[in-house]
Amino acid sequence: MLTPFASSLMLLLPALTAARVTHQSRALINSTACVPVHLIIARGTTEGYPGTLESLAGLITDANPGTDYESVIYPATDETSTNSYAEGLVAAKDQFTAYAESCEDSKIIFLAYSQGAMVDGDMLASGGGDEILGAGNGSLPVNSKVGDRMTALVLYGDPRHIPSESFDVGNNNVTGKYPRTASQISVIENQYASKIADYCNVDDPVCASGTNLTAHLVYPQNWDTTAAAWVQTMLKG
């Protein structure tokens, strides 16, 4: 059974689609071929592929012609009543590892929204830490040598958000629905912080324990331009 939040989100998806940034970008290439810049996109709960992050992917592709992408293949159903989160952790690690090993010269960019942000962050830090997350508890992080191949990770509306970390963007100072444990944050801060930008809107009910669902739906409008510019600096670094 869907949680009240998930049910509300499904009702608002048509509005979210209409509200997305209208950007005429290059056609996105869905492929795992080895190219200079490869995007791995983790969509949010109930979204189709590639989801909310399509507009950000378009901006990055415009700046880097020839970029391709793949989606993390997981259910994106409710994370507490299904095994979606656990399956996402496995898929994200497997897909990242496969591409990193096959395409040694590619720069790999992760774009992740909502449940997808939880999946990608925990792919790096290890899963679980909250019993409500079920089968995802105890999931091991991706091999650190593979993790080092990540050029950048953009998180939008991460349910596991922790305020005041070095990789946080914006002025939100409240924890998310399932804040990461100290040990998980330690892994991220010590190994990956310089490659992560975590965008969390004030009053977002998912990443900031807020009450304004709209705040969770407007990341493309609020942050795509900023996030795309940051990704570009990471690609040039």
C-alpha cells in the first residue's frame, strides 16, 4: 500500500510534468556506449524513465555533445512497503561497476532525485541505518576503486539529507525523512564530498521534514542551471 506522501505525489505528477523547465535541448542518447561523458540517472518514486532529471541531463548534454545516459533500472515504488530501495542499491552498484570497468576513459556523472538520491547516496555510503528501509539495511557500498571513477553526483530532494555537510547547497537546516547515520556520513565526507552537490529546498517534506509538497517538485526550476554549471566545473577539473 502506498504511503500518504506517495499517493499525493502520484496525484501531482501531471502538474509536475507541466511545470518542468521548458528547455529545447539536444535529444538525449540512451546508451551504455563508451563516450567522454556518461550520465547515470536515478529517478524518483512513481516516475517514468528518466524522470524529473531529464531537463538537467539536457543542459549537460548541450554543453558536452556526444554525452549519453542510462537510467538506474529499479521499480521506484514506495520505499517502505516494497523492496524498491534495496533493488535500487543493487542496480546502481551493478550498473556503475559495469560501466566503469568497460569505459576506463569516460567521466561518469550521477543525477539522482528523491528516492533515486537515497539510492545513489547509499550506493556510496552503504545502505540502511533505519529499520523502516527493510531489505536495504546492511547493503555494502560500491567498491571504493569503482567509486573513485565518479566525477560528480547531483542530489535533488534526498530523503537521507543531513544539514550542514560540506556538500550541501542552499540554506535548509533540517534533516530528511531517513537521515544518514554518522558512519554513512563519514564515508561520504572522507571519500566523496568534493564530488557531491546536495540540493534540498526549505520546507521540502522529503529532504527537510517540511509540509510543502510543491517544494519537492520544483528542483528543475530552482536548481538546474546552477547544477549544470557545477557539473561543468567538475568535468573540467
